[in-house]
Amino acid sequence: MDLHLGDWADAEGDRIVATLCDWLRIPSISAHPDRAGDVRRSADFTAAMLAAAGLEHVEVLETAGLPSVYADHLHAGPDAPTVLVYGHHDVQPVDPLEEWASPPFEPVLVNGELRGRGAIDDKGQTLFQIEAVRGLLAAGRLPVNVKFVVEGEEEIGSPNFEALLEAERERLACDVIVVSDTDMWAPDVPSVCVGMRGLVAFGVELRTAKADLHSGLFGGAVPNPAHLVARLVAALHDGDGRVTVPGFYDDVRPLTPAEDASMATIPVDEDAWREMAGVARLEGEGGRSLLERIWTRPTCDVVGIAVGYAGAGVKTIVPAHGRFTVTFRLVPDQHPDTVEAAFEAWVRERVPEGVAVEVTRMGGVAPAMTPVDHPAMVALCRAVERVWGKAPLFTRIGGSGPEEALGRVLAAPVLYLGVALPDDRFHAPNERMVMDQFWKGLLAAGELFVELSLLG
Ligand SMILES: [Zn+2]
């Protein structure tokens, strides 16, 4: 079916770009408490855009933190599926400010890219969804029931979002969730994300003495927590880069043949990736490709160690306590609770008697995954293929976000319709939206609504 969305977007183009620029001028940095008023202003702006698009029941949703925004349009009939669109209206901090070619909250359009904080993450990607609905409503052709939830705290780890989902479970009920907050492999290599890794972190605290001891008087006869920390950290991986915690890999689900085949065709340039990372060599689990290491395999990284004295000169002590923090990135079907039990047992087994040890878990997000053969995923692939002219490859995201909670609490599959490009400078100076990707995203969002309506 010809949606005529392209003609509509051409006619409305100037207004849409002006709207995005107005939104980008609001410095809705959720990490800065003194910007809370701006995040509220951004929520109000979001609500006004949703209302102008023809959505109903528009409401700023208060939480224990910064507000999200809700809106819906539920007139496609009882047999039509209900699609929940997720986006976020808060943005990352802007430092280092001196690295921006133009001020972060004064958007400029240069060579077909709109530059400004939030252009791609996630105001631009949320706006093409809103405008796709607006265009279809203007033509009287919105074929699904649509709900929007636009979060205000995504960039600080969504601390209140799961509680919001629980509280609003009925209002947010849906058949499928569409998230536009991810990227594509390249403009001419369309791809869709099918899952995100989970995350769980632990602090390990060791205490060997009541207070630091003189290394001349006591050294050689008392336990040294720096040595203990080093031994534990070194023991986390074997010589082949594999995590040694027993059972760690037991729940890792193998890739399906379709995902395996798709991953094998992704044109990855390891040298370019290494240079982007700014490292001279790559490491990781033996026998695994770069993409497996960053997408589909679980990891363990020590993120910090604090023990003893490392200031100027020498302090002749045997320290009394030490700590390290470790993060595990998890893949389906690993679970933070299982990893917690295994890791804690692993630590306790290695700490000698007489040394006090405390393992503290921090956070925990389970991995998220939408099967590539799910009918909704097939619909997404069709929509992307229609706009980009090629079937998309399947990718994953190494990080984690609120998507797992969305899918779990609302019990619906999560689709990722993201148009960002790897060099759009997410979270970095000179963030941008390539506008050709924006217009394609708008068309693909419309096509996806049609494809989903055909699923019934
Ligand atoms: Zn984002």
C-alpha cells in the first residue's frame, strides 16, 4: 500500500526540522540536578508535539524522579494490534564543551546533518516516530492503535522507569513495543538490533587487619589485601580469556542459524574498530570473533581497584583493607541472580580463613532478546527493506537499557527501529542526525505500523 508518507513529509519538512531544532534547544540533561527544570520543559514540549500530532490522553507522568510523557490514539478497532513506541527526551551532559564545533544547544544543519545534543539520542529518533503517526493520522490511515511513552531519565540509567511501568501496566498494555534508540551498521548496510546484553556489578571488600600495619614490624607475617585483590582479579579469567566462575557460561543460549548466518555477513573492519577504540591490540575470549565478543558473549571486567597507598613517595605499610569493583555483561539466558550466587561462592572459596570478605551487588539488568523469527521481527525487517531497498542484517547491542524491563513488565516483544549511524557521536561532542536517515526512519516507522497491522 502506498502510504503517501513521503509526499507528506516533503510538504511538512521545514516544520518538522524547525520542531526538532526547538526541542534540541532545551538542555534536558537528566544527570545535572540544576537542569531538572529543563527536563520538565522538555516533557511539556514532548506533550505539546504529541497533542499537535493528533494523539490523545496526552499526559506528563510524574515519577519519583524526572517526568516521562504518555499519549495514545486507540481508534484502529478492537482487532488491530496496539503498538507502544518508546523514546526518551532527556540527554547526556555536554562536556568537554570546547570540543563542540558549534554550541550543543544551538542546533545547526550542515551538509545534511543536524548537529546538537540529543539530535540522534534520542529526540531525533523519537520525533520521526511522532511525525510518522501525525502523517498517517492526517491521511486517515493509521492502521494500528498507538501508544507513546517518552522517558525523562534514560541517560541516568532509568532509576524510576520500572516502577512507572509497573504502576502504568494497564495503560501501557500493548502487543508489541517499538524502540527507536539504536543504530544501523551503515547507511547502505541496514541492520536491526535484536537484543541487548544485561549487566550486573559487584563490589568486593576485603579486610585483613583492624588498621594499616608497619611493613617493617609486621610485613612478612600478616596477610596483605593488595596481594589478595590481585590474586582474585587475576583468577577471574583463564589463559584463553574465559571467565573462570563455575557455571558462568551454562545458560548462554547459542545463536540460531539465521542469526549466525546474518552475523557472518556483517562487513566488520577490525583495524578500523581497534583504531576507533584507541587501542593497539585486541584481546578477549579465545576462538570468538570481535562481534561475538562485544555482542553475543558474556564478559567480566574489573572496573576499579582501591587498596593501600599509591600517592607520592612510599608509605611503609601493609594495608588493612582493599576493594575492587567488577561488572559482568550478560547475554540470553543468563540472569543476574544466578551470576550473583556463582560469583559470591567463587570469591568466598578463594579468600583464606581469617580474612573478612563482603560481596555487594550493585544493580542488575537481565539481557533482552527478540527472536529473529518472531512475526513482529519479520514485519520490522520488511519495513526496513522497503525503505532501504535491502533486507537488514541482525545486530546486537553490547550495552543495556530499559528495553529488558519494557519487554518483561509489559510481556510484549521489543522491536528496535533505529537509524543512528556508528559515527553519530552518541554521548560525545558534535552529536548529529544524518537527515537522510531521519526521513527514512519516518517512512520505515509508517511502513512498520502497516506491517504490524497485517499480523492482526
Ligand atoms: Zn538513548
